[in-house]
Amino acid sequence: MIKIVNYGSGNIQAILNIYKQLNIDCFVANTPEELKDATKLILPGVGAFDETMDQLIKSGFKKELDRLVIEEKTPVIGICVGMQILAKKSEEGILDGLGYIDAEVKKFDINTFTEKPYLPHLGWNSINPIRNHEIFNNIDFEKGFYFLHTYYFSCLSKEDTLATTNYGNQFSSAVNYDNVFGMQFHPEKSHSNGIQLFKNFANL
């Protein structure tokens, strides 16, 4: 059973609607106890790093997530802030992240941009796959996905980057380490590409 972790952040209903359209069972876990039989996990994310981590810790979800993801190797996908909390830390806050991927979250530095786009990074942008993975089956890379963020995910190891996107400079827009996946964009707002991505995740 795919379970969406409800820690008070993210477009949960939009994700549920996509899986209903795909005729794939998906359940919202409102308590850590409701995660126990999960075969896949989704970490939605809208908001700030520290606020999201604080909610995870206070709700008790973090302890159960650690068990499932680290010990049981349950596949997990983090979306936007849900991706950023997979890192060890963030310039946006002071709390530790989940640390499932050896990475830091940094704020875009417009002084280093080769072009001068505005912040936040808002709207549709293409993605450039760095390595092949079935989570990208039948994805239109040029069409891309919908983004909304000011901070980006910086991997210590280049091997953890699945895809990059150009916004001023190249950044990791999709990451993967073992059973852990992160997408900086919002697949639930990305029409056919987002639907296909959620389908691919279900089929992993």
C-alpha cells in the first residue's frame, strides 16, 4: 500500500486524486501507527524546512520513517520540501534533516547565475536526466515539470543526482540513493508528466 505521510504539509488531495485516476490504492497516514504496513511512502511538501522537520518530529512520524526507510528499505519519494528534508541540513533552518541522502540544501545565489532570473524559481522547466532510471519511464523531459522553490538540493556525491535543471545554474532537480527518491518539482501540478511519474513510482 502506498501511504502519504500527513504531517500537515503538501498537496495531499491532489496526489490522492492522481492515484484514484490511475486505479492504484493509496492511503493517507495521519499517525505513525498507520505507516506500519506501507510498501511505499510519499513525503509531500509545501513550506519551510524547519517547520516541516518540527512537524515530523513532534508527530512521531520521524521515528517510524527511520525504521521503514533505513531498516526495512521501503521506497520513499520526497516532493519539494519533502525532498529537501531528505538532506542532512539546510541553509533555510537550524534543525537536522532526515539525512537519508548525503546532501545539503542551499539558497540560490543570484550573484553566481549565468543569467538573471527571478526568485523563487516558479513555473514549468525541463529536466535533464543524468542516469537512466525506471522512475522516468515515458517522461517528456523537454516538457518538464512545475517548480516553486528558492532553495536547492546539493548532493555531496554526483552519483545521487538523477536529473538536473537549469535556472541560472544547473541544480539537482531529482535525486536517488538506494530506496530514497527526491523530486524538487511538484509532480501533482505537472499534468501528464506528473501522473506518469506517480505511476512509475507505484511500479518500482
